[in-house]
Amino acid sequence: MEANATTPSRLESAPQGGARGRHEKVRRAPEQDFDYGRPFLLDMGRAAVIAEVLRELGHPRCTADMVAAELARPQRERSFIGHFAAEQLARARWQP
């Protein structure tokens, strides 16, 4: 049985342009002493995870928007939600 003439006998890789397919990440040094008591912004994905935990702990109306808003407040103005979120982020060593 003959091999079909249109079937390639080996796979060919696509040509790579520019940086030859390599991507360099810009790295910045993380702040060593980030103050979780200061107001800061948080991405909605992380806020949603924290809100889910808070709902399981007895705050049924907690949303990601509430968590993000609490973290945008100064520490002395935060409710339990804001203090809990900041503590969890500090434990996870999250850096903005």
C-alpha cells in the first residue's frame, strides 16, 4: 500500500518571529513590609474567593464588591469583612 502523496511524512514547526517565541517577564521587587492596614485595591477574583469564605462563615450577603470596597477604606473604618480580608491576604503573602 502506497502512502498518500499529500500526507506530510513529518510535522514541521511554524516559524518563530521576533523574540523566537520567548517572553520575558518584567519583574519588580515585592514590597517587604506591605501595610495591610492602608487602603488598597484588590482584583475581583481574589475578592470573590474571600467573599465566598465569608458567606460560609455566616455573612450570607457578602459579595466581591463589598470585600473590595472594605479594603479600599482605611483600617480604622473597616468592618469585620475588611479586617478579615486584609488578614487573609496578609497570611497568603499577597502583594498588590
